[in-house]
Amino acid sequence: MTAPIISLRDIGTPPSDEPRTARTLRALTTALLELLEHKDLNDIGVAELCRAADVHRTTFYGHYRGIEELAADIFGRIVDRLATVDVTRDSLAQPSVVSASYQASMRQILAHVSEERPAYRALFLAKNDAGFRRILVSTLHKRISIALDFWREAGVEMSPAGSAEAAAAYFAGGTMACIEQWALGEDTDAEAYAAAVMSLLPAWWPTPVSA
């Protein structure tokens, strides 16, 4: 069996000052991901999940409105983790290296979505809005804003000047739409798709260095 793109340990849980709440959210996260190994998201009920997590239904509903909202939270955290690029200040002298790290991050996100395609499809096609698109856009906006800060510190001339916030919003929405298209499609070549997404970025975005 191929190892997953990201481990449960790396996902983390929503921030909480209460140890009991943190344990509950961790248990729900673990239980849902384990159930998804052999069931579709739409086939998992709250009662079944709570039994698997050893969490009372009332406690579950104190945190989430339903299974889809929990799944949106979990997969949003996974995308956030995969979208995180750890770049040291020394790398700022080589924007192309930093850019390559972001392309690799995009490739990892797509590979993960491919692994969990049925769940992502269920979230994108959900009749009841679980806030999944909003979560993804918010996550991507945060990570892209960090990238733009890197470019600014590295002396990359962004055009038009002073449009970083608008650029982050634009890129985040477009990237989310690309992830949705990938999830709803049948393509499995994450490397080629990631390169295609990167090719849509503006000319001032540094070209990723070849591996």
C-alpha cells in the first residue's frame, strides 16, 4: 500500500484552550479519516462516527452541524498543511527556488486530493454548504500572501505595484477553482497539472527552477 501524502499526526486539530475539547476534535478527526478508508463520505452518519470516536452525539453537534462540516474542517487543515512552504531568509536570494517549492506544494495538494477524490467530490458537490470553498480560499489566501511577502523582500517587482491584497485574493480563488476541477475530473498526473496551474501565474511570478 502506498504511504499517504500526509499523516494524521501532521494534520493537527483546531486551536482550543480546553484539553478536553482538543481530545474530542482529535478523536473525531481520527475516526472520520479511518471510516473514509472503506466508506464514502456520504455513507457515513453521525451516529456511526460518534461510536467510532467514542464521542456523544450532543458533544459532536456542539462543534459541527454535520459530517460534511467536520470533513470540510479536516480537509481544509490538510490543504493548509500541504500548502505551507518553509522558506528560510537565505532562499530569498533565489526566488526561482522558492517558486519551485510552491509548485511542489501544489503538486502535493493535488496528489492528496487524488488519494481522497471521493471525499473531495462529495464536499464540492454537497447540497448543504459546509463552507468548504470558503475554507480553501481563506487558507490559500493566507499562504499566497506569505509568498507575495517573500517576493517583496526578495526585490521581485510585482505589477501593478501595491496590488498584493488583490493579487492574493485573485490567486486564491483561481487556485481553489483549479483544485475543484481536479477533484471533479479524472486526471491523475499531479505534476503536469501543477505545472499548468503555475503557468497561469503572471509574468512577474518567478519561474520555478528545474529539478
